Amino acid sequence: MTAPTTRNRRVRLAKRPDGMPDDGVWDIDDADVADIEDGQLLVRVDYVSMDPAMRGWLDDKRSYLPPVAVGDVMRAIGVGEVVASRSDGFAEGDHVTGAFGVQQYAVATPASLTRIDLSMAPLPVFLSVLGSTGLTAYFGLLDIGQPEPGDTVVVSAAAGAVGSVAGQIAKIIGCRAVGIAGGPEKCRLVVEEFGFDAAIDYRSEDVAQRLRELCPERIDVYFDNVGGDILDAALTRLDRHARVVLCGAISQYNQGRMRGPSNYMSLLVDRARMEGFLVLDYADRYAEARGRLAAWRDQGRLRSREQVLEGIDMFPEALRMLLRGDNSGKLIVAVR
Amino acid sequence: MTAPTTRNRRVRLAKRPDGMPDDGVWDIDDADVADIEDGQLLVRVDYVSMDPAMRGWLDDKRSYLPPVAVGDVMRAIGVGEVVASRSDGFAEGDHVTGAFGVQQYAVATPASLTRIDLSMAPLPVFLSVLGSTGLTAYFGLLDIGQPEPGDTVVVSAAAGAVGSVAGQIAKIIGCRAVGIAGGPEKCRLVVEEFGFDAAIDYRSEDVAQRLRELCPERIDVYFDNVGGDILDAALTRLDRHARVVLCGAISQYNQGRMRGPSNYMSLLVDRARMEGFLVLDYADRYAEARGRLAAWRDQGRLRSREQVLEGIDMFPEALRMLLRGDNSGKLIVAVR
């Protein structure tokens, strides 16, 4: 079988960034669409997910995945459609998700793919609430945070893709949810659209002071996406045996050297723990979680916002928007 | 009943320290021994335990216990003998331990006392291996660290009172133990006297490099007493699902502002957790733990060193020795 005669536009890493990744970090070109071999499929990639973790993949240091090599297609999770198949299990026309990279066509194997049922939700939603974003919030909050009804759950980057889902799940299971976000518009979204009980604007308010006011019974679960000063403020307000869920540290990703939480000894004073996790470790429970998330979404209890930028050439700016916090909702690039 | 006609020499907090507590921080004087009322006992305090946590009690900030008030007797755990009793449960001549403060006579109630059986060990040992020092190592390592046989356990301040016990317990339950200590003499003690598999001298060696060499299968449990650069080095070498036990941060106690662990995001990369604890929370299991510790000590598997400074007036210098790391083994002041 021959690959379609179109070209494959792709975004490759040209050099490692220093701080915020500028356009020179990327090499965008058109290549031939690869031929597939027995056991492989060709996927037309429609959308790719923009994730803060991408910034970490650009640095040449030890992490949970190897760094993206200079010259390689940028790593990204995508959704798309099988357009050619020489393998069992998937046929042309099937919708799938996988780590396709920032490109328009990807060669894949069945083991690396998950089938998408479009009767559950539109395609981009499988990159937000029903994708790794929603799954990250789900397992981070429920498995690492272990909230109980009545607990106070505080979420940073609460208007963001993961944070907004974490806070909504907290509400669904009967917790009080307080979100931290930057600017009045995001704070409005946090309360009015995502249903948090309260929001703190870290750009104009004293976060530690507001946490004292808004969490009179202290914090049982702090779901951290940002690190830095906000993590430090939350640490001063932990309840005894609190759980700090380390999901990300977006405030630090463009810093040369990470700054650790000065108030980490609150973990001792409050007999609390801080724990990291990776959604990849929960693959055997994705289906179960996706089912619950979809049900909540169908019931109108779990809202998602997707902000879709059109065109693969938007990728470099999309990443900067994400790292600056200028996006609103789950940021997605339509690469098709 | 009248109190003995002796005087009670005591160490009171005269003012809060800035950095290392100098002599001017303390007011040492002689007071009348207080009369006891019904339900109270008078304890002659023989020894008090020197603990790094004391430094934290001097600062006027939120912690697991209120700060020592200016003018109050310095808080300390001691061992001694009941010399007068107007309560049930304890009689003159009983040996007891409790939070007596740095003074020669303390008024106590039965609920605040634990009886000591001198057939188990000499009196000072109830401030070291069989006291809160040993109990801290026991619960911190076993309950928070949850080591399994074959695990690699790394302990900082490994020649110190708590660290030396933590490492020995790790060995007893079948782990590999690597200690970090300052200077060749302490490192020799760690290996030769306390039986760790290896020691790293943080004053002359590159801790991160040595951890790479000595922990080829990475670190399963890191028992931290020091914070700072050593904590950061250990974080870079965690195994997946590792446990970092926060027992103390002695390197930071005299700093104006604590420095947090820059490498804390290793907790995410390695799906690891960092957790604090307080031995006070395990009071209902002290007897069980003390029994095991005493048995290990009797079998010669758990060694303790006590360094006893004679005279209550030694307290200010003893605290500085402890904070500088100039002691060798469990530091105790004989106040009698």
C-alpha cells in the first residue's frame, strides 16, 4: 500500500531553548509521508495537545521520558483518523489517539493507539477532559490527593486545562474547591464556569492571606500545577496530614535553576506529604476513568473549554502562550 | 507536703535568637522549688535531651508546638526520679521521663509521665535509643519510609543520634544503608560502629557523585535530617516510588529564610513522595517500639553512643554544639 500523495508538514526541534522557546528553536518543513510496513498504520493527525510538560521534554536532562532529540519531530499527543492500515485491530476510518508528534501524518503500531468513540464527545475533547489532561486531573486528585467529602481542595492554575478538571472533580465528590488563577477573567471562569467555591487572583491578591480567609479549616489537598511562590503560600496553610499533589511547576519551567519550596518543612509540622505522579502509570485504568469523566460530562457536571489554534505553524506560538498562561482552557493546535 | 529545701536551677529564654543562639539568649538562675498540689508530683531531673528541634521552638512562628515564651523555662525532654508525690500511680523513687524542661526540678502530673524500667538500660539511654531519639528513627524509618528488605536506604546526619539509629534499623530489617556525615571521624563511626554499608563525607566529597557510585540501584528511602544541598543531591538519585522521610533540616535552622529543595520535581519524575512526621503522634505505640528497640540493643544489634555534658550551665554551649554538628552521638546534659 502506498501512502497518500500529500506531504507531511511537521515541527522538528532545531536546537535546545534557553528560557522561553523562540521560533528559532523549531524547524518546520514538509516531508514525504512515510510508507507503512506490515503491522503498521498511517494516522492523519487532526489535533495535537499542548501540554506544559512539553517544555521539560526540550531540556537535555533526566526525566520520566528521554528528551526530544535535536532533529526529531516534537513529541505531542494527538487525535486523528487511520487513513491506511497494514495491521489487525484498526481499519481506515477509525479514530484514534496516541503520541503522534507535531506533524500531519504519523506511522503507528496498534499497541501505541487507543480507539476513540466519537459518540462520547467531539474529537478535540479527547485531548482535554477525556484525554491525558482529564486523566491527569482524575488520577492526581483522586489517587494521590485522596480527598474525602468535606475536604478543602485548593488548585493552582485553576483556569487551566488540568486545574479546571481537578477542581470540578473535587466538587463532584463533595469537597470545597478554591482555585488560584491569574487575572480577573480567569478567576471569573473558575467560579462561574467551573463551579469552584472561590478564586484567588495571584496577580493582584496576597495568596497566603487569601488562603487564610478562604480556607478557615486549612487545606486538605493542594493540587499544584505551578510551583514557586504559590506553592510556598499553600504550604503555609496545610491541614494536618494534608496531601500536596505535584502535577507540574509551570512557573519554573523557563527558569535556569528551579527554586524549591522554602516552606517545605510545613510537611513536617503538619505531618503532610508531597507526592508526584505521572498519568502514564495509570494506563490500565484509563478506560474506567474515561468512562466516569464522560458520564460527568454528559450530566453537565464537568465542563471543558478547548481553545483551538488553526494550523500546524501555530505550534511555536501556542507553546509560548501556554507557558505564559495566556490561553483560556485546553490549548489545542489543529494540525490537519 | 513541702518541697525539698534545695533550689531549682533552671534555664529560661531571655530573648529570641537571631541565627545561632548565643549566651545572651538565656537566663540561668536559681528559683525556689515549687510546692506540689494534690494530683501532682515533683521530679528531680537528672538528664535532659538535646534535640535539633529545640532551635525551632525558639522562633516565634507556627509549628507543631507553640514557641517557648520569653521568660519561660526552656522546653526539653528529660529523665529523672520522683522525689515527692501527691498523686496515684507514681511513688517516690520511681524513674520517669517527660517534658520537664531545662531545670533541676519539675512539677508534673501522672498523665505527662512515662515510667522507666532501669532493668532495660541505664537512665541516659532513655533519652537516646529508648527515648524520643530512637522512637523518631523507628517510626520515621518504618512507618513513613516503609523500607523493604533489599531496599537502599540513605540517611543524612548518619552519625547523629537519630540518623545512627535509623541506619541501624535499616540494616536490621535487611536493607542496604548508606550514611552521609561530616568529616572522616564521623564517617568511620557510621561504618565501623553503626554498621552502615558505606559513608559519604559531605565536607570533602561530592555527595551527588558518591550517591551515584554507592547507590547503583538508586535510593528507595531517603531519611533526611539536614535539608539544603544534601537533600537536593539525594533527590536526584531517587528510585521510582521512593520515599523521602522529612525528619529535620538542621542545615537550615539558623538561616533567616529556609531554602527549599531545588530538585523537588524529582518527586514527580520518580513518582516519589516526601513526607513529614512527628514522633508525638505515635504515643500509643511507644511501648511496642521501645520493646523492639530494647531487644535489638540487648542483642548487640543496635548500638548507641551518648555524649553527656556535666552541669546545667552547659546547656547553651550544648545547643550550639548540636547545631554545629560538633557532638558525637546523642548529646545529653546532666542537669542534676
